[in-house]
Amino acid sequence: MKTKKNKEAEIESFENAFKKLETIMHRLENEIPEYSIDRILEEYEEGVRLLKICRDKLRDAELRIEKIGTEDEGQK
């Protein structure tokens, strides 16, 4: 059974997650004096969620590349 977070990760593309993560990082770097501690924590939590999505997508891509390479070597 998939959790809500797993379903969100499947829907979110790497590119969209990365863009959102960049936006959050920019806001935290440049606008932090204007934020409350609660807002900073919300932004941080969202950033961690997006980072996990990006890492998972990259890991999946690496595994697919390895599989393709292994299949290619097996055909030689």
C-alpha cells in the first residue's frame, strides 16, 4: 500500500521538484529576516520533502542506466 507521500513523489517530476526547491532556497537565503520561525520551518520541511523526491528520482534513473548497461553487456 502506498502512502500519500509516495503518491506525491510519483506525481512530482524531478524538474518541478528541483525548481520548487531552488525557489525555497532562494527565499530562505534572501527573505529570512521577514519570516517567522513557523514560516521558516514550513519552508524547510517542504524543502526536505522536495529534496527527497529529487534524490529518489535520481536514484531511479541511475538504476535504470545500470540496468541498460548490464543488458547491453549481456548481448555482446
